[in-house]
Amino acid sequence: MDRMPNYRAFPLDTRGHVVAPPRIIEAETAAQAIARAMQLVDGRDLEVWDAIRRVGLIRRRSCPH
């Protein structure tokens, strides 16, 4: 039985430091993991990792003000 790889999405502060434990994302590809991580963005940037390889940086949503 094959398992999907686990990617990790780390929330970052404004200086790019990790501020909380990662959210685990199950996805078959890095592109799918990034797409799923984009749905998690809420006030903080996220770095998406596959083991020791960073696969993406997602910027937080801007305020509409």
C-alpha cells in the first residue's frame, strides 16, 4: 500500500522565523502540497517543506483595507 508523501507548512513571522509547529499536508506532488497550503494561509507567510527540501513560500493574504 503506497502512502502519499507528507509535506509540512510552517507559519512564519515577519522576519521569516518559524513561529509554530507545522501543519501536515498529504499530497502526491509538491505542486499539490503548495495548492493545499495556499488554503491555509491566514495572516502569516508559510514555508512548505518536503523533508529537508523547501518546495515553496506562500505569502499571507493582504488586508483589503
